[in-house]
Amino acid sequence: MRTLILPIGPPGAGKSTLTNGLQQFMTAIARPCSTANFDPANDNITYNAAFDVRELVNVEEVMEREELGPNGGVLWAMEEVEANFDWLEQQLDQCEETIVLDPPGQPELMVHHMALPRILQRLERAGYRIVVVQLLDSVVLTRPSLYLSSLLLCVRGMLHLPYPVVNVLTKIDNLKAVGGADLPFNLDFYTEVQDLQHLLPVLSAEQHSTGGGGGEKWERLNEALVSLVEDFGLVAFETLAVEDRQGMASLLKAIDRASGYVFAGARATDEEGRTLDDEASVWAQAMSEQWAGKMDVRDVQERWIERKEEYDEVERGQWEEEARLAGALPEQSAASVVKKHAEERGAEFVGDEDEDELVAEQRKWEAEREKGGGGGGTKVVRKG
Ligand SMILES: Nc1nc2c(ncn2[C@@H]2O[C@H](COP(=O)(O)OP(=O)(O)OP(=O)(O)O)[C@@H](O)[C@H]2O)c(=O)[nH]1
Ligand SMILES: [Mg+2]
């Protein structure tokens, strides 16, 4: 059975970048994978596309012929794809077992236009296992109202495309630069979406300060929206910095788990060692404690917000070491690079100059944690 991964999300959320990142990552782990451009307006394909929807329909031609604007042109083009479903099936037939389709960013496609849901329905009937990866730029965390409206957008997307979904906050590496260090809550508050009532006071404060609402009616509306999202418990987020290998591995695991790919092929056994049937096998493995699925969001907070500069420096050292090993830099140990950077900053270098710098850093943070001074996740959702 083939798996179809469909990243969706507003323009600029990172769909094409993720498509490229997934291709690179799967190629690196020798997993057969195809990527394809499904955006009739995309004229800058950075990945190695197995096929390009513009071979069938090109948005510029549609706009000229049908006298439509760019949005109308894309919607029209998707209907053209639906009308030529056989063409799409033939293209997909030639792809590998895992396929990433890079679609356009027009929100209409994910909210009310029916061409994409109908295409996916037909693909599902044809035997494709579909998983939707719903992307949101993590900048939405920096304004409570933007975060709340993004949650509603996620719910809307899930209703329109009723397939297993993985919601993802993208560009997490950029969050600190756009105000991520001053958020009123830790990252797990935003990713787990479980204590949304805490958002109400900051939402209200924002609305008062911008003059965009306020008053009893608004507060009641906010409460109703927050309850709607929270009570159904449908939304939670993974995080992603596309260049971070660990984050990419964690996301691919989440996608595999949602699609069922991770369970296909392998068969669990019962206590006597008898092979379980498919359904029981899937269930047994889903419940298996050995299945390591997710990167801890507290580590993400530490990596990308609280200790971003330190980690960046360690990574730089690591890359230099890799380059050195590849013969690109003069002989120099990686740890000595880290030591040099630490000295330049007037910071203490903890570790052995010959020791791997990641091990040294790990040792340092573990020591701090034991002393109770480590960064990372606090249990309290509200800071300060
Ligand atoms: N820092 C950072 N930038 C990213 C990341 N992912 C995407 N970007 C940048 O975000 C911008 C938009 O990314 P795209 O992948 O083109 O977004 P898209 O969703 O395909 O956009 P449309 O096709 O226009 O709908 C590009 O400049 C990317 O380099 C990330 O993880 N980190
Ligand atoms: Mg794109």
C-alpha cells in the first residue's frame, strides 16, 4: 500500500521546503520516496520532482485563457486535475512507495473548495494511504489572537480533509528572532493545546491594547472559541526546523504513525509468540512502549529558544569537525573549536578538549539539571 504525504498550510508556511527536506531525509536513510509538484503556480521547484502538475495545467495559461486572477486560476487548475484524474493516477503509478505531494497554498483549497477533497477521496479508494501534514509558521505564537485563529484554521482543515493529520509549527529555529523568548507561556503550552483557558487573559490584554475588541461580548466569544478547540482535544502540534535532522526524524515518525506506515510489514506476536492478525498487530505496536515517536517539546524549547546560541555554536563546531574530517579544514579537534568559542565569550568550557563536543555539552546540561539549574521544560504553563 502506498503512502501519500500532503503538506498543507497558508502561503509561505513551508510546504515546498518540507517536501524538499523530506526527500533529502528519506534519501539519506535509504527509504524509497518520490516528491511531486502539485502546485500549478510553482515555477521554482527545489526538489527532484517525479512529476510536475504544470505538465498538465499551468496557472498562467489558465489565467489568460479564462480571464481569472491568480487565486481563481489555481482553483480552476485543481478542477482541471480532477477532470484528468487518470493522468494523475498514471504519474503516481510510477512513483515510489512513499510520495510527498507539494500543493498550492490557497486557503480556499483547504477550507471550502471541493476539488482537492474529491481528488483525495478517489486516491484513497484507489488504495493510497493519505496523511495530511498541516503546517503553520510558528510566528503565529507571538500573538494570542493569531494563535487562536490558527487553531480554528487547523480544525477547519481537519474537517475539510478528513484524513489522519499531523499539525506542525514550522520555522521553530526562527521563533526566537521574532519574539519567541518573550512568550507568556512555555512551548509545550502551545504544542499540547490542553490548558487554553490560560490564554484568555492575554487574549483580552492584546485586544484592549490594539483596540481590536475587548468588552464582555468579546470575552464571551473568546471563551466559546477556546472551549471549542479545547473540549474536542483535536489539535496538537509537532515542531519543525527543517534543517534539524533530529526534528525531521521525529516528524517523519509522527507522519508514519499517523499514516500507519510504521506498522505495515512488521507483525507483532502474542505472549506465546504466535503472530497476531493485522488489526491486533497494528494495535499492539501502536501501544508498544518501545515505540519512540516524538521529540520532547521541552528539548525543542531548550534548543531553539532558551539556549539557542549555545546549541548553534555547538552545531557550528560539529559542522566544522565534519568539514575537517572531510579534509576541508586544518587539523583541529571539534572540542577545541567549542573551547575557543567559549573563551571568546568569556564562558566556562566544560569538557575534555579531545572529547566529542556534543558529549561534553550533554554532560554539562545533565550536571546542571541534577543541580536543578537546567533550562528546558518547566511544568508550569505560565511563565513568571
Ligand atoms: N528558518 C526557516 N525557514 C524556513 C523553514 N521552512 C521554510 N522556511 C522558509 O520559508 C519561506 C517559505 O517557504 P516555502 O516552502 O516556499 O513555503 P510554501 O508553504 O511552499 O509557500 P507557497 O508555495 O507560496 O504556498 C522560504 O523562504 C523558506 O526558506 C524552516 O524550517 N526554518
Ligand atoms: Mg510552495
